[in-house]
Amino acid sequence: MRILHTMLRVGDLDRSIAFYQDVLGMQLRSRKDFPGGEFTLAFLGFESDPNGAEIELTYNWGQRDYQLGDAYGHIAVSVDDAATACDRVRARGGKVTREAGPMKHGSTVIAFVEDPDGYKIEFIQGA
């Protein structure tokens, strides 16, 4: 068994695809409309790992916002250098919510950024 994807509901599919492609550097692998169900699915992943887990962005036609809830945590992404990754996100118009530094009660260097819908993405250095 392996994890295939994580699904996120988004309010503006093109804006979210742009974030994951242009800010995080993921590749759009597929996008398909489902007119009968009034939704569109887009799958993105990192080119360096074509068989790795993907992000599934689900746009329910006409739905602009969602309540994220307090049970959701974050998506984790391995990076070589968390500070450099934060700089890259900022330079591309993304939002850094926690600068790179050691995690509380540990030594692993982490950082957090936020996508356009408020979902958190954790950068873990050297993971």
C-alpha cells in the first residue's frame, strides 16, 4: 500500500493550480471536468517523483469558500533548505506563516507557508 493523494476543496481552481505550480513548483498532471456532478478535479505532483503522492484539488462549481475546521493539520513537503524555500515562496507572491527554524522541542528545521485557500504546507528540511 502507498498514499496516492490528498484532496483539498478549493474556491478558485485556477488560482490554486497557479499556487501549487508557480509557487511550490509542482506539475499539473491532469485536470478533468465532471459536468454531471458539477465539479472539476486537478492532480498535481512533483516532477522529480512521478510515482509519488499527489495533491488533488477539487473545485465544486459555484462553491467559493469552505470552513477548514480545527482537525486539519497540514501537508508536509521535503526541502533541501527551508529558508531558501521560504524565500522562493515569498518571491513568487506566496505567504510564509512561520519562518524556517528548529521545531519546538526538537532540532528539525521546519517552516510553514499557506496556499490561497488557507491550507498550511510544512517545509521539512532534509527529510
